[in-house]
Amino acid sequence: MVNGRLEGKVAIVTGAGAGIGEAVAHKFAKEGASVVVNGLPDDPIEDVVKSIKHYGGKAIAYAGDVSQEFHAQNCVQTAINAYGKLDILINNAGVFLATAETQDYPVDVFDDTLRLNLRSAFLMAKYALPHLQKTRGNIVSAGSEAGYNGLAYNTTYGGTKGWMHSFMLGVAVEQAKYGVRANCVCPGAIDTAWTHKEEGPMNAKMEKTLIDATPLARRGTPEEIANVYAFIASDEASYVTGALWLADGGVTTAKGAAGADTPIWMRFAPKGELRLDHSQEGLENKETQTLI
Ligand SMILES: NC(=O)c1ccc[n+]([C@@H]2O[C@H](COP(=O)([O-])OP(=O)(O)OC[C@H]3O[C@@H](n4cnc5c(N)ncnc54)[C@H](O)[C@@H]3O)[C@@H](O)[C@H]2O)c1
């Protein structure tokens, strides 16, 4: 069912081959947007495009690391060439590559994390803004509860999310005079590769702590986060700018292991409507390290 909340809009979703980005791409297409599905060359973006089209949506792929200026520029140009305008930029691309205490955190992983999480968002905003100013469009970027609270054992990652929050707040104030809005969606633990010890660098203790600390006592689904993106990116949120929109199961507000009090029978995630095939594949083809 197409709901039409984003009817006629053109959106770029970075990092949309897996995880939350895949869900955002599907959700936006379902709401009527034409979507540029970006990802790294090895990511299953063509498959996401195919699936969106299968369900009647409009999408094209752009493969390329948008932390490189050439690809950021080309990704934006792809939207313009294909659809003639740009209304929405979703800065979702990001990585979670290592867990370690800070004194043990590898310098090359620090550099990669800043490049892939921050440089990508800056470059995409830089090249998208002239087009967003024409459409009075908006940017929604991937913040995190970790941007508020920090993240022990991946302090680098938490730091990138704090930067993302401040980056969007500055853009919101600066670009309001052009009619452009800028916000962050700030998820808690979401059911992607990152929060599973089998698929990413978290160990069993870290994985358990994530859930115990969350009052809703479960991971959020990619679709639950995509629903928040869809609202904030839509005209229904026309008065929302400079917002850091928590969607974290309550973890930021909780003090201590609040999730332990939530009964097991209440912990089930909604089934959702989107057909997502790559939710937990985001760390495939990437080298991750568990040093704790
Ligand atoms: N999963 C969580 O628990 C969680 C919580 C809070 C915030 N977030 C944020 O949400 C976003 C998505 O997280 P996820 O868990 O879905 O990750 P994921 O690994 O499942 O998907 C991210 C995708 O982005 C791609 N990507 C990374 N850098 C890229 C680049 N420079 N250019 C193009 N593509 C790139 C990856 O290859 C991957 O396919 C991230 O920014 C993350 O910080 C996630």
C-alpha cells in the first residue's frame, strides 16, 4: 500500500543497501518518493532497487563511497539527472568497525570511522544543499543515542554521532533562511549487524548490556526507525528543524538496567509491513575487530 506522504518527492538515501538505510529506502518509495539508493560498491543496492520496483516504487542505484568528493558530487547529480530535482537527503551511511578500550583502539579504524561517518555527511550536505534550497527540501542525518550518551568500547563511534548532532543543528539554523530544514534521527540499539555479536564487533557482554539498559528491552527494527525518518522528511514535519529526534526504546532517559523489569511477553517487535532482505548484512565485506 502506498500512503503518499512523500508523493512527488526525490530522495537520496546513503548506505541504503542494508540495515536501517534499506528500510528507509523501501519506506520512502512506499510513501511515493523516487529514491536514489546509495551504497558501497559491494553492497546489495541493485537488489534493494529491484525489490522496491517489484513493489511498485521508483528507485535507482548509485554505487560509490560518498566520503569521496567525486562520489558525493556524482550521487547528487544522479538524482538530478534521473528525476530533475532533489527534495530530501538522508545521511544514513556509517560504520561500526571495532570495539576496544580507547587506549587500544586502532588509529587506522579511528581514521576510517571519521571518514565514513562524517566526511560522507559533510560532502553530501555540501553538494545537495544548492538543490535543496531550490525545492525547500530537508536533510535528515543518522544521529544516535550514542551521540548524547557516548559509547564505551567504541568511543570513536559515539564521538562521530555527537559531531553529527552538532553538524545538523548548525545546518538547521544556517539554512532556515533558504527554507531548508535539517534534523537527526537518533536510534538506540537497532536490529542490524552492529548489535549482534555474531555479525559485528560487539561481544556478548556489550550485546546484553544494550538490551538490559533499554526500557523497552529489545532492539528496534529498521522499519521502526524508517517510520520516524519518513515523518521528519515529510511536509507533515514542516515546523521541525534543528531537532535531535530520539527513537531509542527509552535508553537515554533510563538510569540503570530498566529493561530487566520489562516482562518477556512485552518485548516483541512489531511485524511491520516492509519486505527487507538485508537487515543484518551491513558488515559483510568489512573487516571488524573485537579487542575487548
Ligand atoms: N544499528 C544501530 O543500532 C544504530 C543505532 C544508532 C544509529 N545508527 C546509525 O544508523 C546508520 C545505519 O546503521 P545500520 O546499523 O543500518 O548500519 P549497516 O551497516 O547495516 O548499514 C550501513 C550501510 O552503509 C554503507 N556505507 C558505509 N559507509 C558508506 C559510504 N561512505 N558510502 C556509501 N555507503 C556506505 C555500508 O556499507 C552499509 O551497507 C548509521 O549511520 C548508524 O550510525 C545505527
